[in-house]
Amino acid sequence: MIQKNLTLEKHVKIGTTSDLGDCIKDFRSSQGLTQSDISGLANTGNRFIIELENGKETVQLNKVLDVLNVLGLELTVTRKNKF
């Protein structure tokens, strides 16, 4: 689980859809936003936000990016450190 009162001043490693859902949920909550707030702003259904925050593996990437954008977050990809 991601830390509470998340401000995301640092990078958060996301390895699973559950990690992503937890990150979004914790950040949304820390900003005092409801799932309905986000679904309205991102032009998605409330069910999509629920499924995203619950780590559903088959959510639509374009909608995920819309949600991140509404929250003021962005997705970046970096190469894993190899030993």
C-alpha cells in the first residue's frame, strides 16, 4: 500500500495494476477528492474509477491516462536497474 497523505514529490514504483490502483486511490484521497469527483472530471464512469483503484488488469490505458492527467500526475517509463 502507498503511504497515506501522499504528495508524490518522489517517484513511486508501480509493478502491478494493484500498485497503480493504490497509488491513484491514496493520492485522490489525500487531495480530498471522491471517486465521483474524478470520474466527472476525467469523463469516465464511476465504475471505471472503482475498477482502476481495485487494480483491475483490463482497464483502458487511455482512460487511465485521463485520470492521471486530472490528478496532475503523469506516467513515465524507465529502465529497471540490472545487476
